[in-house]
Amino acid sequence: MKFSPREFRSQADAALNDRTLQQALVRARSGFVNKRAKAVAALPEFEVLRAEASAIRVDALNRLPDLLEQFEAGVLAAGGQVHWATDAAEARRIVVGIAQQREACRVAKGKTMVGEEIGINPALEAAGINVVETDLGEYIIQLAQEPPSHIVAPAVHKTREQVAELFAQHHRRDERLAALSGIPELVDEARRVLRETFLSADLGITGGNFLVADSGSVVLVTNEGNGDLSATLPKTHIVIAGIEKVVPTMTEATTLLRVLARSATGQPLTTYTSVFTGARRATDETGPEEFHVVLVDNGRSAMLASELRDMLRCIRCGACMNHCPVYGAIGGHAYGWVYPGPMGQVLTPWLLGPERAPDLAHACTLNGHCAQVCPVGIPLPDLIRAMRVREHESHVNTFAERWVFQQWTWWAKRPALYGWALRAKARWLHRLARPGSALRRLPVWSAWFRGRDLPTPQGRTLRDLMREKLRGAR
Amino acid sequence: MSSRERIFATLYEAVAEPVAMTHTRPRLDDDLIALFEHNAQATAATLDHVADEAGLPDALANYLASTNQTDVGIAVAPGIADLFPALHSAPIQPDATHPGAEVSVTGCIAAVAETGSVLMASGPTHPTTLNFLPETHVVIIRTNQVVAHLEDAWVMIETMPRALNLITGPSRTADIEQTLQLGAHGPRRLHAIVVAG
Ligand code: SF4
């Protein structure tokens, strides 16, 4: 299945009409929201930690080049190598280059969102290298040839029946698999198949949740243990990470860890929190012989210099999408690319260019719930609004839209006239609507009304009411 | 200009002032051992206690018998092999034809009360594979290894090894219908034997 951020509207329509997807979304939404709420309630210090986590990320971004230099020196000192990629194409070239040099045939891959962002799998496959996703969710969507629909739970849109069908198609053990329907059996089946992958892979690729500057370490969190097996068994371990991921020391990483899993899955900590520093030591019996870190810019340094800078604080917990009413209604695929939900509404237009994602910034009610739960205090609604301004300035919205805004601006700059017109309009709408019901259509506005109702105007404007109230108060 | 130089040139233009920071640790109950045990059990780990090291082989045998794991390959971390003198350790590093041990027995660097986690450091005495490949991971913890916070565990590390593994319960996934299932890729069971002293 192919999705594209340019097709947001049609994808959202399709999602709203997809029964199975709607069931999955309802289940996922309440699951994530409740688990986070419980975890937050169980930690009295959560809000303090959240403020500290925000400060840690702001501080790290403020002195990013220094921290990156320190991190690089640390990796080198521990016997690893660091590669810098300005864009996705360069990142792909670097990773494929390492794989080819090591004559790798098979890659065991842990979940990495930046890996999705740069499109590393197709690049490796084009070079004749077999790539196996080892995170269960990623594995499922790899079999289904779909992009992830959630950054924490990539296959959250799939039902167990769909997973059983995929395994039956791909694992070629028909009779036994036909009977596989329970979740434990499905997980076991994946464990069995993927264990062979781990043992035969000659290259492991993982992401990194945090880069620790003072020791040159990469912190990786997973629940399944697949990231660790990918990082430990193959001869070469490559970490792909965005340049914004760096923090000064393990102390700061610890605060972020305390808010990350609670915000993501409601766990105090994920099952595995691993810290990788360099390749295996001379006396080690296990571990990779080579350790590479590929640091990806791909628009991040430019974002840092822009008004969207705060987006780079993101620690990819997924809370913003879990609490977003729009995401909850349409799911992740409708957004058309790697990053769904509120964070994606800022990242996708930035990374791909607003003309390739013209509708994303508008799929938002500015209700602010995402910013309330974001563990690093990213003002997402402000950034989404800033993205709208950017789109307006870069002329990607339609002529009609621009015309409407120009008209509105003309009136809004003349408050007296605006107030008069508003009062006239409210009275007119009031007469038009049947009392107690909502307005369902208006001439010329049919497109706007397709997805919306307008509550019946009461005939008076907010200004009128305020004036009256103030008079009453006096 | 190299890619590195180009990235840094843009980054240096966006540099700003450092931010003043505080660092808060969650407040914890005083009884760290009880707290560790409570939190470890909350992550679906199981627990046992022995009075001294001499009791370990029996405790291990009892645990394995109680979970129907008799006649299994056991890999003991070289660092604690002398605690189980009668055990013949199975090979640690499997290959595609040899599945390796079903049970691993290791020590740890520290046990963290705050989260019920155990911290492992890779090295010749503790190969990382022991933490991930077996079906069952048995961890020997001395009560004096229990620390309060995560920060207290990190300071036990003098030089960073290749891999630090902070382990909080057995492997799990909720990737199918958000339903929690233990034993995704790593151990299905994490059993801690706490030794007094
Ligand atoms: S924007 Fe905030 S809430 Fe959303 S994924 Fe990033 S850190 Fe989490």
C-alpha cells in the first residue's frame, strides 16, 4: 500500500470509512491514554521532571555543536566510527557503503524512525541485501509492505486475524499456521522465525534514543530485546540517529528516560535500556567487531535556525498522537509518511517541503492537548500555526483559500466595520438556521461543510455579549 | 567542504545560551530492598531469597524444577561460575545450528529500587548474549547491591563497557492489539535470587 502526505484528504476519508481500522483506533487510543494517565498519577514528581526534561532538551539544542563534537570524540575514543550525513541520500550511501564493504548479506534491523525517514530499507534491498525488521510491529508491517502507522506501535492498526494471515502467507508452514490465532502463538511464531535472522545476520542496524556526549555512548530503549540482539550478534553494528539526539551526560539521559516510557506506554521504564559505547573490547567474547554511528542532519540544522526550532526537542514518545482527536479518528497512515500526528504535522512538511504536504498543518483543531502531554513541553499548536504561516508565505495553499484570508484580513484591520459586519452576519445566519439545529450548508461553502456543522448562531456576537456583561458588572 | 563541516557551519549559527538546570530524583520509600522487590515483581519478574551463597545451587535447582525446566542447558556467567561448582556450563554463543543454553545465570552490577531493574555490564566475566538469548534469565543479586536511583547505578561503572544493559523484567511486546505478551525476543522469564549480605 502506498501513502503520500499529498493525498491526506483522500487517505483520511478512506480511514474514516475503514471499519477494522476504526475499531483498532478506538482500542489503541483508550489503551495509550489510560496507561499514560496511570503512570503519571503514580509519580508525584512527574510535572517537575517534565519541566526539567524540557530544559535539558532546550539546553542541548542551544549548544548542539559542542555536544556533538564531544560525542564524536567519545565514540572515536571507544573504538567506534562516526559518519555525518547532510541529507537522506548521503545517509543511505553511507549505510549501504558500510554494508557492501563488509560484504553483508543480511541485516537484522531494530526499529529506527530516522531509518524510515531516510528510506534505508529500499536502499539496502536495491543493493541486494536482505533486510529483516526485528521489532514485532515493524516486522508485521514489513510483511504487509506498509509504512508504520504509529511511531511507538507501528502495527497498531492491525488486528490479530490480519497478523495471522500475514504469517501464514510468508512463513510457509500452512497447516500449523492456519491454527494460529491467539496472540501468544503469534508472538512465539515471530520469535522462532526472527531468532534465525538474528543468528544469521552479519549486520545489525538500530536507532538511538539518546546520544551521550561525555562518553560517546548511544542509549537505546526497547521492550522486546530485538534492539539488543541486533546490536550484539552481528559482526557490525550501525546506529542511525538524528543529530538532535545528543545530551550532555547520563544524568540528563536519566531524566529523559523517566518521562519517556511513562509518556509512551505508561511503563516506568522500558524493559531494556541499553548503553552502547564503541565496539567489543579485546577481552569480550560477544559483541560486534565494528561500531558505526551515522549522524543524520536532513534538514535538522536548518530547522534549528528557524522558528520551528522547538520541534527538535522531540524524544519520539508518541504521546501527542495518542492524545490527538484527529489522529484518533484517522490513524497514522492518513498522514502519508513516517511521522504521524501532531509531531508529524510539523516534521513532515519541514522535511519534505510544504508543497508535498499541503494539508497536514491544517488537520488540527488547535485544541492543545498534545502540548499538555508532551514530555519535553513542545508547543505543538504554536508550531503547527507557524507552519500554516509558512505555507501561506510559500503560496502552497489554494487560490480560493488565499483569497478568503485576504478578504478577512481587510475586514479585520477595520475593527468598527468588522464588528458591524459580524453582527449583520450573525443575525442573518440566525434567521437561516432552524432553531436548535446546526447549520449544515451554505451556498459556496459546500466544501467546508462536507466535514463540518456550524452550531446555530444565536443572533448576537461575542462582542455584544461581552459589552452587556461588562455593563452588568458595573 | 565536507558534510561534517557543512552541518557544523549551520549549527554554529543557531547556537544559544546554556539553560540553568535542576535535577530531581523521585522520592522513594526507605526500605530499598522491599521497594526493589515490589517494583521488580510489578514488571513480572519473580523472586527468591537465600541466606548465603551456599544456598544458591539448591535455590536454582528448585526454581528450575518448579517451572518445569529440568534437563535444560544452563549457561553460567564466568564471573559467578564458582558459586555453582557442580554445574557444567553450556556454550554461551550459539550459532544457527546450535540453539545454546535455555537458561542463563548471571550476576549484576547493581539492582535499582526505583524501577526494579538490574544493571549488567558486558565484559569477559559477563557476555551480553546471556542477557538476551536464553528462555530464562536467572540473576543473582546481593542485598548490598541494591541502590536507590538509576543515577546510583550509573556511578558503579568506572569505564564504559561495550554494552550496559539495564533490565526491567522479562522481554515483552504489545505490538499485536496492544495486548501484553511476555517473551518477545529476549527471555520469557526473569528470576532474581537475592542473597543476604
Ligand atoms: S512531540 Fe512531544 S509528545 Fe510528540 S512524540 Fe515528540 S516528545 Fe512525544
